[in-house]
Amino acid sequence: MITVQTNSDGTLIEVELSGEVTSADYTNTLVPAIEGALADHDAVRLLAIVTPEFKGYDLGAAWSDTKLGLSHWRGFDRIGVVADQGWVQTSIRLAAPILPCPVQVFSMEELEAARRWMRESLGSIHVTDLGGPCVQISLLGKLDPDEYKQAQSDLDALLSGKEGFRLLIDLREFDGWQGLTALAAHFRLAAGHIGMLDRAAIVGDKAWQKLAQRTASHLLGTRAQYFPSAEIESAKTWLAAG
């Protein structure tokens, strides 16, 4: 048996499994809930609670589970599994490395911790005043749209007394975005302040970050430069010079 609860904005689905789960449980309950949520959102978070009464899947349910995963492979930005059964925990941990989103396993006594993890952001944005016209924005972890709302507020407050600014973009610990809505929020934040930007230094070690520097150079003329992570102090010096 499967029961489903969806939070008010539709981005978090909590699923409880008990007894023997059948193909009909997927067809009539779980699949409509997930597809309904994905109709309105780029990705959803799924928390599966495997009760002590869970006995497993019948053959049809196992196939339905496989089809669901293949059909919505990119539809999840986080999956949490709460279970005390050792075989369930082991199965999830073995599958986690090949799944396209963060996966965490919890025991039943950690249920509330699991719910907190589902609600929390996996990343953060730190806005730091480096003095004078220089500002550092550090992107950490994997970002969701809510982090950009706070970053927008912090950056606006910091820039309120400046006529222009120079930006250090620290990508050393950045792991990407949680869905297209987060990526869109990133571009909105950048576009809202590009008119005030005098120069930018991008710090990181990944190939796409070098591409970001070239794109920034195209948009800003010659006022963008890339620095490897080990040269962050050189980036700050370049940013403040002249």
C-alpha cells in the first residue's frame, strides 16, 4: 500500500509504504502525484517512509518502480528514504551513486531530521564586502531558488551606498543548481546588477567556469578575468587595483 502527501506548493512529496506494494499502488496513487507535481515544477523532492509493516513489492510493482525511475530520471532534485530494514537501506545506498540527485538514508527515529533535510537548501550564497568597491559572492553546494532571494536582498543592501562595484565570484565549492528555476534565478540576480558592475574575477577550477569567464568578457568587454582556486588572493588584488 502507498499513501501520498504533498506539501502546499507541490514541490515536496511524502510517500509512506506499508504491507505489500502493488502495481496498482503505483498506477493509481504514486505516479499521478509525481506527474501532477512535475506538471507545475521543474523538479520535486521525494521522501519515502518505509514502515516496519512493509513486506516488499510484487513483480508488477517492481516493474512499475523501474518505469517510474526511467520516465522521470531528471524529475527529482532530492530523495530521502526513511527505513529500519537493513536490506532497504543497503539497496538505496548502492543505488545512490548512479542517481542524478542527492540521496540520503535515515532510520525511523530520524524521521523529523529527514523532513528537515528535505526542506533545507543543499547550498548557500554568501555576500561579503571586501572593502571599497569590491564585493565577493561565494556560491556553495547545490543552489535552489530560495537562496537567490536572500542573496538578492543582501547584495542590494550592500550596494545601496555604492555607485558601482567590482565582483569576485567564488565558485571553488559550487556544485550547480537544483533545477532550471534556480538557474533562472541566477541569471536574474546577475542581470539586475550588471549595469553597476565595473569588473569581475571568477575563481574556480572547473572547465565550465573558464567558459563563464569568456562569456563574461564578451558581455563586459575586457573587465572579466579567470583565476584558479589557488590564486584567489591574486584575484582580490587584481580586482582592487586601478
